[in-house]
Amino acid sequence: MEGYKKQINEKLGYFPFPGTLNIEIDENEMWKKQHILRMEPIIITGFKDKNRTYGDLFAYKCKIEGNECGLIVPIRTHHGPKIIEIISRLDLKKALNKKDGDKVRVVF
């Protein structure tokens, strides 16, 4: 979204591909998400457009297969707690040659 793009470039170092890679965390790995969310976030400030208000995002730098990425945690989301959203300058699914259900390793 345009309201986030400039801030993401300034704070994470790239303009993000328009879309996220949504990853479902295995039930046995949920403790890792909680550990990451205790780290100091990079705050991407929310904004308003003509139709609605968009909330802040918490971002955490990470890598997937050597590619710079960011885990983003929106203040408001429609995803359940087992889903994390990853942004990157790349279309990660294509760049990593992944399809739905494939595993990825996210490194912080």
C-alpha cells in the first residue's frame, strides 16, 4: 500500500513487492513467534486514505534463503495467530520457486 511503501523503504531499505508471503507456523513452532515478538519492532506508522484508516505495522528484519525480508505484524489483521506475513522487494513465491504448502526457513 502506498501509505506504507515509503516508510518501508526508509526503515527496511527497499520498496516492497505488492503482496505478502503468508506462512503458516506449525503448532510446535508457535513459541518462536512469541520470542520474536518480544524483540524491539521497527514501527511503520499507519495512515488514512479517502475510504479508511490503516493501522501501524510492527516490522522485524529477517532473511529467507539469503533474501532480505521483513516480518510484518499489523495491529489489525484478518489472519489467525498461526499466520505470519513476510514482505520483500521480491515476489518471494516466484523467486524461491515455492508453491502453497512448501516449507521455508525464516532467519532473524
